[in-house]
Amino acid sequence: MAGHSHWAGIKHKKGRADKERSKIFSKLSREITVSAKLGDKNPDMNPRLRTAIQAAKQANMPKDNIFRAISKSEMSSEKNYENLRYEGFGPFNIALIIETLTDNKNRSASSIRTVLQKNEGRLGELGSTTHLFYNCGILHIDKKKFSEEEIFEMATNFGAKDCRNLDNYHEVISEKEDFYKVKSEFEKKLDNFQYSGIEWRPFNYLDLNKEKSEKILQILESLEELDDVQNIYTNANLENIKL
């Protein structure tokens, strides 16, 4: 579940194969299980769980899978997972933030380090790349739901930081701390979102040519294949890659 941007679009379009879908479902299930274990089993009372379930539905995960993932949270023998963030650099000095949900931080660090080192990159210390990004909440809302004026007024009233009118959807940006509050207000007005989540967005993108962009794409895909990796964010501009 790579960080949103052009990379997210690439991933979703390339991830239709059964093998890819199975891995995506596995990662989504893990997030649902952990969210349910850490909070209320009722998604109406647990914003993180509600967001995880919505992401699963957006990925067309069957309802039975979602139910099983919630049920797993009640098993006392279930492994204890924790959210860990890793930071590093790829070739051409691109910055990376890699979010994991893992029960073994040594395994996660080792596997991420191996992928980066094989691709002319390196793992950095905490804080080595986060200063190049800002942490924010993102909502994508179908343009058919509201007009530009309506969405701007709601975003302002609900405490959002910014609102943008993009090609196929409205993008509402909030402070990370306000994300669930803003999202809850919008949920009173519509049934679903095209996308919702907390992301790391770069302050500035690093432009690369097509050849370099393809190289970065290979690294991102290799990181995505790691079971512990949940989200990847980069400041590389991948617009040169045609889908």
C-alpha cells in the first residue's frame, strides 16, 4: 500500500494479478487485526479500524476476509505487531520513508536494508528523511458528490488545512492530528471515499528522467514485496512513467 502519489496509481494498476492481490489482502488484514486489537471491535467506535476496513473494501477484499481479520484480534496467541518507521535513501539521492507493521523489528530492518543496498541505496537513522516530508491526512472525494464550492465550504468548516480540485476527485488535506475528526465530519455527509489515509508528502519532488524513474520503480516494487512493509513514501517524481 504505497504512499499516495503517482506511485500509488502505478501500484494499484500493476497489482491486479492474483499474487499481488493476495499480498495486498494479507497486509490489509494485518492492519485490520491490529486496529481491532488496540481499540474497539466496532468500527463506528474505532476510527483506525474504520479506515482500515474502508481501505480493504476499496481493494475489493471479500467481507469474509474482513470478518476473519477482526476475529483474529480476539485470539490471545496472536502475535504482537508494532508500527515501525524506517528512513533511507535510494539511488540518485531520493528520500524514502517506509512504514511497517511487524512482530520482528530485526527482520524488518534487515530485509529493508538488503533491498536498499542491492539497489545503490542505504538505510538511514530516524529523522534522516522525515524533515523532507510533512505528515498529513488525505481524503479523496468523488467530484460527483459535491461541487467545488460545497467541498471547499465543508473542508473549511470541518477544520481541514487545504482543499484541491483535481482531475477526478476533490482532495482534502488535514493536519495528521485532525484527520479522524475531519474524516468523521465528512462521513456524516457521504457514504464512502475514493481514498483516505495518513501520508507523508514531500515538500519538494525530485525530478528524474524516464530511465532513472524506472530504476526507482523497481526498488519500490521490491520493498512492497516485503511482508512487513505497509506503506512507502518517496520524494521522487515518477510522472515520467507511463501506465
